[in-house]
Amino acid sequence: MKRTLVLFGALAMALVMAVPALAITKGGTPDGDDHPYVGLSIYFAENELGDLEVSHRCSGTLISPTVYVTAGHCTFGMDKAMLWFADDVQTDQGSNGYPDFSDPDDDYYPAWGAPGHTVTGTPHTYDPYVDAAFFLYDLGVIVLDEPVIVDSYASLGEAGDIDELGDGRNRAGITAVGYGLQNANKNHTQADKVRMQADLFVVNTKGVAGIGNLKLPEGWLPTNSVILSGDAKHGGTCFGDSGGPGLIEGDTLVAVNSFGLNGNCAGIGGMFRIDRQDEIDWISDFLSP
């Protein structure tokens, strides 16, 4: 799922490019068992006949046995999801129930309910989300049909946690975790569907690539993005990582992976901040009995 968009309003003249960050690039490390609550999800939407058709895949984070936090551009318009939580979904793809999307004769549905995947669930998208400007409110949740029990879960942070980090590699660190590409080569096939992690530093706590807020006729609209580093030594984010967590203090979830600024997964990337009270409240509603 890859899109290029031009920002609107006062920024239309800037022609800023943002593409959904659909994996951890070179410089990151295999995650192994460090974050068992980070999963790989594929999404299905109903067609005009009422049949489910496969759409795309993303990453995401369990904050309880049945609540999985991800990006809004992953959940938007989707009706069902399948999820895996193995650290390596790639190696056993032939036997773990993951559909073969490259086979035009595979209708995918025999994999629905196959023993290899962990669980199915229903996607929900954050109320203010607008797909044409996905990065503004890029938040979604999957409510699982049955609980997934792992050794630990991520926890929601408090409002303003990222503001306390400062910036610069020695002062501010956010750990990104996700499945997907380590290198955006032309075939997008390198190290696919393996959970990776990278320790990134905060470049800017507000705006899209440091732009700040958007000026609309009704006033200023906060973008709620945090901009993170990306380099060959320490790693960065790339296609396959959308919805994956931004973590601080170990297992505290403060952001979800949202976008990059080019199709080569080079340089900085952006996460949607969920350390805001409105976002915390919306997610917490799914945790209520």
C-alpha cells in the first residue's frame, strides 16, 4: 500500500511528499523475542458481491490480549484482518497460513482460519481520520476475535510523553519495531515479513518533517507527528512497517509508524503521536469491559 500525496491548505505550494511507511532498514537488528506483542496483519475488504478480498499488510501492537493498535491508513475501509505474532513469518510462509499473494490462482480464502495464523479481528479507524491526508490522524485499532496470550504487552503512555524526550541521539530515543523491508530495492523483496527493531532519535516532535501545523480556514490544525532519524548505521523505517510501534522506556507505546518522505526509505520518517489525551481516550475505550 503505497501512496504519494500533496499536502493541502497553506502547504499546497510546498509540494511535500509523504508516503505511508509500509520495515526496519539496514542498521536495525532482528527483534527475536524482544517484542512478542508486535504483530503482522493483513487486511480484507468486502467487494460489491459481499466477498472478502485481500488488500494490504501492516504491523501493529497488542496492548491487551484483544486490542491491537496500528495506523489508520491500515484499517481505513477494511472489514476484517488476520494476524501473526511469530518473529519470522517469512520462513514458514508455506505452512503458517500466510496467503501467497503472488499466485494469481490463490483466492486466499483457504488460509482464513488456517492453523498458522494467530487470530482474526475487526478493524476500527480513528474518528477524525481522513484518507486524503492520512498522516493527520493516522490511528486505528483491531479488536481480536479471541485473545492472544504473549509474555508481555505494550502499555499506553501518558499525554505529552514525547515532549519530555527532547531531541538528538544522546537525549531522545524511540524504538521502532515492525515487519518488512530492510532495503527498498526495486522488487521490494529483501528480508520480508521478519520482525525487526531499531533505536531512532527524535528530530522534531511536531509537524510533518518540521513543517509544524497546518493552517486551514477554520484555524490551525495540529499534525500530531513526531519525526525520527533514519540512517544506515542505526536503521530507519520502510515499507512493511506501517502501524508498528514507537516505544519508550521499554514497552510504553507513544506513537505508531505512519509515513516516509520518499520511496527509497532514506532519511527521516514520521510517526503519528498517540501520547495525546484524545487519542489515549479513544484507544482506552476498546479496553473497557
